Amino acid sequence: MYTYKFLSNVCSVNQYEQVRELRFIKGNQQKIFFQLCKDDRRYMPEGDTNAVIVSFDSLDDDLKIERSASQPYADDKSIWCVIIGAGDCIGYDAMSISVVETVGGMDTTICFQQEGELVIVPKGQDKGFM
């Protein structure tokens, strides 16, 4: 099974914490670090990684917000980061990830399931937060 785990306190490829819950304040720019996993182990795409797309439900009807993730550490293709802008109207709990990789000249898309919870705290309700 392909999943992703939220990461916190990311300092290097081997210095981070896996967290079950990731919280941030709505309206603040936020970097979300995550690790790709397969069967509960680090998953590093085998071929060339063409794209890691992160999708969020929007608060505006049925719209989706998509962002490309970046790879902060060339040594570890399992760790990725996506930036959420202060003006992004993302939904409150769901984030989906698709990885497009090329293996043997063929493009393959792998969908990863969320493991853990993304919690977005509305501004003004953030007392005692963090």
C-alpha cells in the first residue's frame, strides 16, 4: 500500500519526526513536509520522477488546489515538501498526492493515501496553538 506520512522538525534526510497530526494556522504560509512510503517503508521512486502533485479540496465549491512538491534533499527521494500560500483557501482535512514517474520509457502515476491528520486552525482560534 502506498501512503505518505507527515514530517515535523525536518533538518536532514535522517533527522525528522514522523507525526500523526500536522497543524497550522489558516492564512499563514506553511511548508508541509511528507515522506512517501510503500508497505510502511520509505518509498523512493525507481525511475525519473516527473512530478509530485499535491491536491487539496478548496473551500470554494468543488474546486481543487494543486501544487507541485519539491525535493529538499537530493539524497532521499522519499522526502518532499509543498508550500501552501497564505491566500490558499484549502479545505480542512484532506490532501492527496500523486507521483508521476518514468520507468522503462513509460509514465506511471501512483496515488498515495494520507496517513495521519492535517488540521488547519482558523485565525483567531489559535490561542495556545503549537
